[in-house]
Amino acid sequence: MDGELISKSKFSLVIPIIILSIFIYAARRAHLQQIERIRKMDKIYHIQTNSKTSPYRQ
């Protein structure tokens, strides 16, 4: 009976850790994708603003 109780308690600790790990992985992946989108938009913005020269700079 003690062996069964120990294995159940270990199992009850492993499942939340796995779920939490999956959540952290998904959140990190979404964060990195968002950063990449921001970098692309920033690059496009800088290209557009740099290609249009100001009349004051001519």
C-alpha cells in the first residue's frame, strides 16, 4: 500500500510540471514570434522613412 501511495504522489507532481512546462514553452514561442513581427515592421518603417527625404535636407 505504501508503494502505491508513493507512486500516486509522484504521478500527481509530474502532471502539473508537464502542463506548466508546455504552457511556458508556448508562451515563449509566442513571445519570440511577436518580437520577430515587431522587428519586421520596424525594418519596413525605417526603409520607408529613409527613402523619403525631407525637403529641408536637400
